[in-house]
Amino acid sequence: DYGVALTERLGVPGESFEIDGKPAFVLLPQEPKRQTPQPWIMYAPALPAYPDEHEAWMHRQFVDAGVAVVGIDAGEAYGSPKGRAACSALYDELVKNRGFAPKPCLLGRSRGGLWVTNWAAENTDKVAGIAGIYPVFDLRTYPGLEKAAPAYELSIAELQAQLSEQNPIARIDPLVKARTPVFIIHGD
């Protein structure tokens, strides 16, 4: 069970559910700290191994402060249209059906920066801000076009030709125009 494994790994209570056949998780604050609407963080990448024990302290701080942490496993999507669609489905489920706030903060760890930036660029009205832990913003630097192209359902040449429409670093203008706050941590 996705939520049980996550809870054991992080030591933070969580639950799992599915959206369009994809596993998703939510780490919820204890009942006295919950709010309506519920503030939340959309975390990426949500994969079988992530978030991991290195982030347990951080996620406990969020939950203890009354902020839910949520993610959906879209596979190694690298910010692709399919990955962005999964994030949109997660957003819709939480906001429309579960009473979550309409503007989450997005948190991308490493390659999760690709997910959150591409989703945010298309949804500036739904984003309170973006945070990153050594986030990746350029498909060319990681994972490289050879690895990213299959996730985008494109050939390497096609992805290269579409970088201005697909590469997160090339898509930041809407975020700048929306004055989306960004906080990035890099370093040792």
C-alpha cells in the first residue's frame, strides 16, 4: 500500500488513494490543526521511493503546522503533458471534492522541479508559490533529452524542436508575469 509504505518511511501519518489509476498520497495534519479550506503542498516527484526519509523532518514540520502534503505518482514523467495531466487531476480531486485550498504551494525536489514548474506555467492562477530543493528546470541538464523524450512521447529530435514549448526553464514567462513567489534551496 502506497500510503502505508510512505507512513513507515517518513513516520508521518498518511493515506493513499487512486486518481485515474495512479497512486496518490496525502499527509494530513491531526484533526485539531486541519482547516477549511485545507492548506496544502503539491510535492513532486511522488514515486515509490519519494518522498524519502531525508525529507521526513520537513514533512513533519508542514503537517504539524497544519499544512497537508500531497503527491501523485505519474511515473518518471519529467514534467511531460501526461505528468501535468496527473497533477491537474490531483488538484481537481482535492479542491473540488476534499475541501483543499485553491492555491497550493508546489514543492519540487530535484527532478520534481520539472513537474511543478511545467504545471505551474499552465496554472498560474492555481499556485500560491513554488519551492524547490535543488530543483531541476532544464530537461537538457537532467534527465537529458534521451531519457525525457519517451516520457514526452516524442523522439529526441522532436523534443529538441519543441523545447520552447516543453522545457520548464523556457516556460517561466507566465510565472514571472503572475509574480509567482519562488524559493529555491541549493547547496550541501
